[in-house]
Amino acid sequence: MGSFFRFGDFNLVPSVVKCLKGELVLGSLVKEMLIGNMAMFLPFGFFLPFVTEKGNKKNIFAAAVIVPFAVEFLQLFLGRSFDVDDLLCNFMGILIGFYIAYKLKARTKNTAKTPK
């Protein structure tokens, strides 16, 4: 049980900054990781407004900050790493998912109001 709860590593410098400094090349693996982290949280942002009545922009923004931070924080104690790229990509994924749902709901409302 001791090896399961070991403290992980920190990465507090975003890949974009490393790229601009020339310390990192955005290869296909890095791109897949960044896109995958966004895609992983897209459904959370998308479905949240449909499952709760409190799915307004302010609450979604709070969830987009709190949930990825909680996931990354827990990973520290499970031997994984705390990565700022994961935080940013998860945050963006939730917001993009919410934006898609928001536009879809607005479009559905407008279609329902239009007489046929």
C-alpha cells in the first residue's frame, strides 16, 4: 500500500511556453496529449447544463476550474504528476463542451418557437 500513495511530480510550465523558448517541439505525441485532455472533459461540459438547472455560465466556469484542479491534485497522491497543461486543456474542454451545449439548446429553443 505504501507504493500506491507516493507523491508525484510537478510540471508548472505550460508546453506553449516551453515551445516558445525552444525547449520543446510540439510533436504528434504532445499534440495528442493536449487534444486528448481537452476531448476527455468535453462531455462533462456538454452534459452539465442538461443535468442541472444551475448550469449557468458562472457555475460552469467554477466547475471548469474546480474539477480539473481536484483531479490533478488527487493524482499527486496516486503517484502521477500535477501538470499545468492538463489543467488548461481540461478547463478548455469543459468550456468548449458547455459552449456547444449552450448553442445547441439555444438553437433548439429557437426552432421550437418558430411556427411551421
